[in-house]
Amino acid sequence: MSLSACTSILVGKAASLDGTTMIARNDDTFLPLTPQRFYMHPGWKGKKGQTVASPLNGFTAELPENGYRYNAVPNVDREHLGDYEESGINEKNVAMSATESTYGNERALAHDSLVKDGLDEDLIVNMTLPFIESARHGVEYLGQLIKQYGSPAGNSVLFSDRDNVWYMEIVTGHHWVAQRIPDDAYAVAANQVAIQQVDFDDTDNFAWSEGIREFVEEHHLNTDKEGWNFRHIFGTMNEKDRHYNTPRVWYGHHILNPEVDEEPESAELPFIMRTSHKISVEDIAQILGSHYNETKYDPFGHEGSEHDRLRYRPIGLNRTQNSHVLQVRGNAPAGAEGVMWLCLGYPTFSPYVPFYTNANDTDPSYSSTPLKLDTDVDSAYWMYRTLSTITESHYSKFIQQNRDYLTALYRRFREHVAETDTAASELSGKELTKALTEANYAIVAETKAATKAQINEMLMESINLSQLTFNMDKNL
């Protein structure tokens, strides 16, 4: 049922530039156009009998009567494609991104099959994010849901709060393992079981499904003579992994640890990584929009052979529907800790716009998206996809212009966040929520103006790049 083929990045607070936790992911769908919107879901109290239902596999469940406010990025065509709310930060400043499609091997699935009508990616955020109070609580809460309903697909889920980052891998109908990312470390995952050695004595940094050790022993699933390597026991390593999955992890490591010698098709790329380089939002945006830049595997490059340039699946794709960095800032003013950096175009060419998540509304250009491109409708999703398409169509001519546009915006975004934080330090309660909502509207308006100017400029330049031209005497 899962349509995602994503890339995820997790960063501990001591590994980040400003001491904040960050979880990030490209939401890559099967088709290039699966329109999404971004909205704020209000909290609720004392509402009994609310239910959710999946049009994809028939899953239904009743929601708790109390739920926290959270933001989400669902499909527009929810009736046919399902909700897929994908990512958000709730009012307790707990972030969740779901899911990274992950595949268990046939040995494990033979003894714990996927549950056809279980809880899948399309409703996993709806069923979890409004009800959790910490990253660890998110793991435990979702673990209980998987125990109760089962899972119809392999799904990995990212959780964070101001101090902790967790990665949870659900690999069979009922079994899973989660690992806390150390404060001074980062991790990259790409559609393959990533967690390696599990320490069952370290309950501060690992969590797991009930009975998983007995399950592995009973069915003789541990392929190693020593240790308990979750990737080896439950994961896959086939030709698809070597060309579709592991190269993306390799390139993320290549950007952040260029000194480390790794092979892009290795089955043993480390899950937990450390680097002396402090990781910023811009670093994550670079990785999530990358296409093996400056290597022989770059489809836009000139190194290597044509075969090399098409050998591996890039991280940034035309079918990335949204890309996000969820940042929970322990050093920010109270009430302004959560910032969602959201990109609705190709992450290669479009900006990650900062949205404070303590807000009660979203600019209509984000909250309402038409299913098809309509030039009369003000839509962020379609505007950024237009920008991306034009930039790619004349890549060599427009890439520097695009880079200058993004650089100017990121400078402005940093300035905007600093200014808003200063103003937020004087406010609280409803007054603060109102101010942060207005700040979100303001940065959307600024970015929209800059983007439309960029699109218009490139469209005019594109006319001069047409192949239907000929040198003429200006008097003719």
C-alpha cells in the first residue's frame, strides 16, 4: 500500500549548528504529480466518536477524545489516495515524519506476515502525532498501535523533541526496533533497514517490539555468529538496494564526512555517523536536493560515462512532493521552539520556507492546492513546481541564477527567524500564536514575490534559448 520511496536525515542536538534537534525527509511518491497542501490541524478536547478510515486498505479506528494541535502535509485527493499527512510538529513540540518505506526480508515475513488491513502510512500520523508528549513516547505509542492493529507495510518513522531524536523501523506485521540518535551524531536512511547492532541492556537508547528476541531465536533468523544486527536479521540486500538505496546513504555521508572512504554499493554503511562539521538546515537542504553533484554519477554532469550518470537513483527527484526539516529548538523563546522548513517544489531548485508551528492558520496558497495546475489560482505547490521545471529545462543556463535566488532567500529566512524570535520573547499565549501566524504569512508573501520574479525572468530568458531561431538582419 505504501507509495513512498524517501530519504531521511536525523541530527542530534550536539551535532547541529545551533544546538537544535532536526529530523528531515523527502516525501517521494510513485507518480511525479501527487498534489499536497500544508495546513494547521486544530487540537480538540472531549470529542468522542471521531474516527479515521483508509480508502486504500479499509483500516478504521476511533481517535482518542483529546488531541493536540499539529501541522501536516496531506494529499489533496484524500478520497482516492488517502490522507498521508506525512509530517508535523504538535503543540507539545514533538516532531514526527512518516514514513520511510522499509522492506523486511522473506525469512522474517514468512513468520510474521504483513497485516493487509493494518495501520499504514496513510493514517500513521493522524493516529500518533496528536497524542504524544515526547519523542520516546511517540515510539512507545506507535509501538502499541502496531501491536494492536498490525502493519501492512514496512515503515520507518522519525520522532524528535527538544532533546531527543529517535528512528523506528517497523519491518514485519508486528515487529520493530527503534534507536535513539546520539546527541553528537547524525544518520541517513534510504528505503532499507538501517539500524545495526541492538543493545538490549541499553533501554535508554533502544526500544523494541514485545517478544522480538524470542521470535528471532525461534525461527532461526540471526544470520550472524555473534551479535544481534537488526539490519542483517530483518533487512534486504539485493541489486535494487545497491542501485536504488545504498548510494543515497553513501552520498549523504560523502557530503558530511568527505574524509571517510566508503563504497556507494556497500551493505555495511554505518547507520550512526559523527562529523566535526556542525550540521545546518542548509546542509540538510543540500543533501535532500542532491543528485550526486560533482561525481561521475550526476545525471546533469559531464564526468564518467552515460551509464555512470544513470547508474544510481538520486536523492532529489521530480516526484518529491514535499521535503521538510522539522527543527525543535531548545534555545528558542518559549512557544516558538518548533519550526518546519518546508519545500513544495523539487528540493534541488526550490526553497525550504520556515514556518513556526505554534500557529493556527496557514496562507491559502499552502492550505488549498488544486488538483491540476491553474494559472489563475495562487498555489505554492504549483508555483514551486513551475520554478523547478523551468530551471531544469535549461539547467546549465539557469543553475547559477537559481543558486543566487536560493542563497538570497536563505539569508532572508535566517534574518526573518532572528527577528521573529526577538519579537516572540516578549509574547505568550494566544498573542504569541497570533504573532507567529502573521510571521508565517509575511514570509510566504516575501518568498512568493521573489519566486514569481524569478519565474518571469527565466521565462523571458527561455525565449532567447529557443532552437527555433536564426541569425537575421535586424532590418528584415
